[in-house]
Amino acid sequence: MKIVVGITGGIAAYKAVSVVRAFVLAGHSVQVIATDAALRFVGKPTLEAISRNPVYTELYEGVAEVRHVALGQAADLIVVAPATANFLAQLAGGFAPDLLGNTILASRAPVVVAPAMHTEMWQNAATQTNVATLEARGVTIVGPAIGQLTGNDAGPGRMSEPDDIVAAALVVVVASGDLVGRRILVTAGGTREPLDPVRFIGNRSSGKQGVAIALAAAARGASVTLIGANLEVEVPATIAVTHVGTTAELAAAVAAAVPGADAVIMAAAVADYRPETVAAAKIKKELQGDTLKLTLVKNPDILHDVSATKTVGQVVIGFAAETETDPDALLALGRAKIARKGCDFLVVNSVGWTTGFATDGNEVRILNAAGDIVGEASGSKRAVANRILDVLL
Ligand code: CTP
């Protein structure tokens, strides 16, 4: 999601850094617009480093790219934290004296503001009237909290905590998302089959693509169940995760969750075989000699089984990670795989020693059951996730 974070000139501006950071860590692209006054309280280099983008202030810079309109038009969400009494008055009056004011007027995105000021200013009739005007226009006001203010005084006026602002802002976007009311089951990561108490056979899937799908679906309003097999990425507490290790555990967790799902997205890389026997104690090389022979037995094909038993209206999406580099041959493999698996869509990507697994980007083609290409995406795993969800919709 593209988020504009507006920062106005109050002492709480230093806390806006945490707001920006939380959005970035959640995988969003953040564009900070600070007022001149805000930059007296917090440094531009700090905001640029944390947001990973240039910070804009000036209305008369970037005119050739029509920046005062472009930023607002591209935004999915605008969050102003802290919002001063002066800024609330400006927004309520529809004034656009600076880049932030212009950006908000030129946007259709939801606007969330987190006021911060002294109690007297907050309780002033002018401020309260401005807040009521903004609320009537659909602006979401977060806080202010009651507590210690900058001086020795305390009372209502303290900016809400950054985590509360971020959570409230995401609720606003989720409530208007195109997947509201849909229940989506996502598998992510890679299963591991134990050989003995300390060793396993596994694969290099980190879970990044599956987790990106879960986050993107939740951000679009879906109720998401994530089954994670040995995830190497953190999952925000807002997503419910069932952790599994082996293919058998994944199969059991999927079977339990499928009946309540409108869509099943199988991004996990699943071990096709498991050791026939798992040694109760560590396998010792003195007892094995120069070679060690393992007998592997086939695991169930979860995607095939879910596709074969899906109910009317359920959509099943599989993944095919292939080492084939020729695009046509890769598609041919994808077409054969979707025919074998019986799912509704197959997301085909190429993986190798340095591509696909554990990286931040991906490049995929999406096939339907007839083998036609119905979607293509490349870029961040979040962008690819959103394209897959577009096809699902
Ligand atoms: N899959 C599954 N159960 C398995 C193997 C794979 O559910 N035992 C799912 C994966 O989650 C993925 C899709 O099937 O969505 C394709 O996985 P992939 O490993 O590419 O396919 P395989 O059937 O294992 O075929 P192969 O490894 O021979 O290419």
C-alpha cells in the first residue's frame, strides 16, 4: 500500500518516526511530507532513512512532475501525525498553503489524523468545531490520549502512541477493502522431514511470498488463516498463524482449515518425500561407514487432494516453483502441473540457486485451469501478492 505520512510542527513529531517505521516494516511504501515547522522538531535525514524515500516539504519543488497532485493521487492512505491545532483548522477550512495541504486536497484516499497539542488548545471551541467538521467529512481522528504533556501539565492532548495510530489507520483501510467478508487460507514456508532428532530434509523456502500474500489479503479486508511451515520471516501479531513442521502436519492443518475457507492459496514448498523411518537417536557415522542410504516414501499431495474435494465457490490456487529458465518450457511445465493438480489457478515462477527463494522480489505468471495466462507480475513479493489477489477476486 502507498501511504503518505504527513508530519506537522509539534514536539510529538519525533514520535512520527516510529509511525513511519511501523508502516515500512509492515511492507508498505511510505512517502513522508513534512511541513517546515515539523523539520524544526525532527531531522529530514532521520525521516529519509526510516522511510527509505526522499522527504518532501516544498510546494515549488518537483513542479515538472506535478508533485502537489501526484502524491495525493497515488496514495492509498494519508496519515497526519502529529496534527497541530493550526493544521486541523487548515484542513477543516480546505486551505492548501503547503505541499501537505495540496496533497490531501488532491487525494481520494482515506485520511487519518492524530492530533497533539496542549489541553487548552484541544478543548478550545475552534479546535473542537474543526474536529467535528473533519469527522463529518469522513476523516478519522485518532486520540489525542490523556497524559503527560511537554511541560509540567497533563491532560488530553498527548499524541496517541505510534502503534495505536498505525493500527487505527490500517483498520480504516481494511474496512474499505475489496476482500472484506472473505476467508482466505494461505500456506507459507517449506516443510521439513526429520531424519533423526537433529537433522532434516528440507528446502530453501523462507515463507516470504506466502506471508506477503497473507498480509496483502488482510490489508484488503480478508479474514486470513496462515499455516506456516518453518517460517524464516516474522509475522505481525495481527495474523493468526498455525505453525507446522512436516508435510503430514501441514496436511492435517490444511484439512482442518479448508472447510471454512473461500479461497486456499498454497504457497508453501512441500517436501514430496519423507524418510521411511526416523531414527530415535542421532545417526552416528561410526555405525554407517562411508555411505549412508536413506529410503524415502512419498508424501500426500495436499494441493491435489484439496482441489479434488473443494466445494462449489471455493477457489484453490497452487504454486509451481521450477528451475526451468526457458520461458516457454517453464509455461509448459506449469500447464502440465495445473492439469495434474486440478487447482483453479497456478502461480508459476522460476527458482534457482540465487533466485526465487528468500529474496525480496519475485516474477510470476498466473495460469488458469485451461492453461491460459490470466495474470503476470514482477516486483516486490507484496506487489506479486496483490496481483494474485486481483486474479482471485
Ligand atoms: N504441493 C502439495 N503437496 C505436495 C507437493 C506440493 O500441496 N506433496 C503443492 C505446493 O504447495 C504447490 C504445488 O503443490 O502449491 C506445486 O508444488 P511443486 O513442488 O512445484 O510440485 P510437485 O507436485 O511437488 O511437483 P515436482 O516437485 O515434481 O515439480
